[in-house]
Amino acid sequence: MEESPFKGKTGWRRVWNALGYSLAGIRSAYRHEEAFRQELWLSACLVPLALCLPVGWLGRAAMIASVLLVLIVELLNSAIEAAVDRISLAQHDLAKRAKDIGSAAVLLSLLNVVVVWLGACLAHF
């Protein structure tokens, strides 16, 4: 099995490389994935709102974490879609299943935002 030449890096060099790859991934997702752009802009509105709402620190943390979870799940979904498309653009039941399951994960993470935000806001009143 062929290993990546970057796997041998250790210490701060590895951390620095990982940061660069992560930022490149975020830039790529923003550039190529409309859903990620929409969710990123939504999070740019919701996170400051969570900081302004009169909820406890635990509720605020849960609200922000739920929003960040949407971005994480969307990134993973986009990665799955890109890998499936790299293998083949032909219609295949397993490719459809992988993409549909990734999409379902994004939907559940968005529903989680609604539940967490309603819970945090209702708990305050």
C-alpha cells in the first residue's frame, strides 16, 4: 500500500500542514458548494444572534455548537459526493444511496438546530 509522503511529518510541521489542508478544504467547499455557502452565511447570522439572546451560557454554547455541526456535516457530505463523483458519474444505486444518506445527515443536523434553538429559547422563558 502506498502511503502519502505527507504522513511522515510530525510535530508542529504536521499541525501547520493540517491547518493548510483544512483551510484549503473550507475554501474549496465555499467555492464549489452552494449549500455550504448558504449554511456558512446562515451561521454568520445565527452565531452572533446566539451571543445576543438572553439565554444561559450552556444554552448559548449548545446553540452555537448546533450551528457548527451543520457546517461539519455539510463538509462531510460534500466530501462524500466528491469522492463518489470521482469514481464515476454514471448512475448507480450505491452512489445514489451514499449521496442520499449524506443529504439525510445534513437534514438531521438542520433539524437539530431548530430543536436546540427552540429548547434554549423556551427554557429561558
